[in-house]
Amino acid sequence: MANFDVIAQELQALKDAGRYRPLTVWEDGSDAWMTLEGGKRVLQMSSNNYLGLTHHPKMKQAAIEATEKYGVGAGSVRTITGTLAIHDELEQKLAAFKGTEAALVFQSGFTTNQGVLGSILGADDVVISDELNHASIIDGIRLTKASRKIFAHKDMDQLEAVLKECGSYRQRVVVTDGVFSMDGDIAPLTTIVELAEKYDALVYVDDAHASGVLGKHGKGSTDHFGLHGRVHFQIGTLSKAIGAVGGYVATSQAAKDLMINNARSFLFSTSLPPSVAASCIAAIDVLKTEPELTERLWSNANSFRDTLKKEGFNTGDSETPIIPIIVGEPARTLEFSKRLLDEGLCAQGIVYPTVSMDKGRVRMIVTAQHTDEDLAFALDALKKVGREFGII
Ligand SMILES: *Cc1c(COP(=O)(O)O)cnc(C)c1O
């Protein structure tokens, strides 16, 4: 009889390499301070809940009302009976918010990339992708028959050289993260757009970490750089700063209509629960009416990053609320993260294969919820453990 021997060997190999990561179980919802199983309270600097919206009263209320009205689930995929009025309303709100003709919602940012890339790229096309793009982009590209070209991270000379060679393809699509999730740096979107216009390419930006963070009212990187009308596909997530779950693309009506017919993750998976759609509609209003949340997010992020640098930490290329501290080898990095947790600070260790072998880091995300005392607490823990490890 077949058994799990091979699986057990694979698991042991991960453990031997110091790369095994168990799940951490939390007793309460995403917040600035969270309770570990067993009762220990820790300061949270690993959550994507940038604005604290997971607990926003207006979003909770909207979810409750939608559940009362529509029930707990959508009952079907979008193309059969799963497009409820609340889904339609969310897409109209998102398109208006992003300043595009149309928007299409998916179940997550991950499935958005799979669905959109899969429906716009064919065998005669070429996709040109930054080497540090998110895993969901890489997987989305793998699912297509398009030719692939990778350019070195943010290297615009290389991008131009590739574009120059790609004139004979039916369609060229340049794909980039808006904010890079592991380093917290921002894509040079203005140059990307200019090069794309010069070489007749479409521009595709994944704003998962820019949604609710960059641009006026958190409209994203296209707004941040004043590039309205010049970015063809703006991917957003509803799972990070928006505080719920889901993903979307803001694009043209024609592109939306094609995806409704071709995007497999859209076609073959049930639509978002009505409560989630309702929370996200409420979130768009909150972004517009409570700009102090994004202001607090940025002032927290900038002052915390400045302080860390002054203390001698290597924060890499961070220029957003994502602030890595580079530690090094995987096992050492995970040990560093564990020591921080002992001190009451949750800063997730991120190691190979998510980042390269020697660039293991704890990735911190500063949020609007962190108080000055919280950030001082974090700094004390980092200084203590940083000295133990000799990284400052
Ligand atoms: C987190 C992330 C995603 C996935 O979004 P989910 O809504 O969590 O599935 C996609 N792209 C990037 C760049 C991300 O950081």
C-alpha cells in the first residue's frame, strides 16, 4: 500500500535546511496587539491590515446587513447566479474610485493575477516581467502560452532593450508590482509607462501593497504618479489595506468583457460572499472620508524607518510601510524572528525561496494603528535582539 514516505522525506529536508515554518495560531482578530494561543500578547508588525480596517465599525455593520439581506454565500459562480446586485455595485464603485471604465472582482488578489494574465495573453504575445514580481504573477504567467522575458529588478535599461527586441509579437505586456512586497520599494511606473508607450506595450501593475496605501485616498500607484489613463491593468487587492478579502482589476470595458468570458479563476470559482462585497463598498467610503488613516500610516512608517536606519539596521530599499530588516541565512533569520517574538514583537521571518538565500529578513509592516508607544516598544525589542545577533 502506498504511504507518505516521500512526503515525510520532503518535510524532513525542509527541517534540515532550517526552512520549515509551522503555522502560528492567534486567539483574536488582526489588530495592533494580538494574543498567541496560550495567552501571550504580542505587538503585531506582520499584518497587512495597514489601516486597521478589519475592525472598522462601518465595514462590520455593512457585512452584517448584507448577510441579513443576501445570506452568507453567493451560491454560484458569477456567470450563473452568483452576480448579486452587491457585486455589481462594488465593481462600479471600484471603477469610479480608480478612474477607469470598468472593474472586475475576483476572490483574491492571487486569483486575479491568474485570471487576468490568463485571459489577455496568448501564444503570439510576450509578457515582460520584473524579476521580483509576486508569486501570483509568476504563476499566472506560467499558466499562459505567451513568451516570457524577465528584466532585472527595476532596471529600465534592460526593460528597454527587451522591448526593442519584441516588436514582432502580437502584443507586449509589461508587468510590475506597484509596491514590491518583500522590499517595500516602489516601481518606477512613470518610466515604465513612457517606455511602454514608445514601444507599443500594455502596462500591468499589481497594486496589492499599494491599494489603500499609495496615491490620493489610497487609490494606488497610478494615481501616486499621475498616470491616469496610461496604465491598462491596475490589479488591486481587497485583502490587505481594505481589510477583507478579494481582488480586482480596474481596466477598460472591453478588457472586462473579455475576462468575464475567458478568465478561468473567474469562471470556475464561486463569487465573494455578499458580506465581503458590502464591507469593501464601505471601505471605499472610509478611504475617502477618513484620510487621517493614510496620513497616520505614512507618518508612522517614515519615522520608524528613519529611526531604524539611525540605529544602524539595514532596511534595504524600503520606501513604504513595508520595512524589512535584512538578517541573512534562512536559519539565522528564523531564529532572529523567534527571539523577537520572545520579546513580544511579531515580525515575520521571510527566507528562501521567497527571497534569495543570503537576503533573509524580518519583514515589518507599520500600520496606522500603531501608537508612538507601540513603535518605541518595537524599537527596544529590535535593538536588544539586533545586538545579540550582531547586526547592529
Ligand atoms: C498579497 C499579494 C497578492 C495576493 O493578494 P491576495 O488578495 O492576498 O490573494 C498579489 N500580488 C501581490 C503583489 C501581493 O503582495
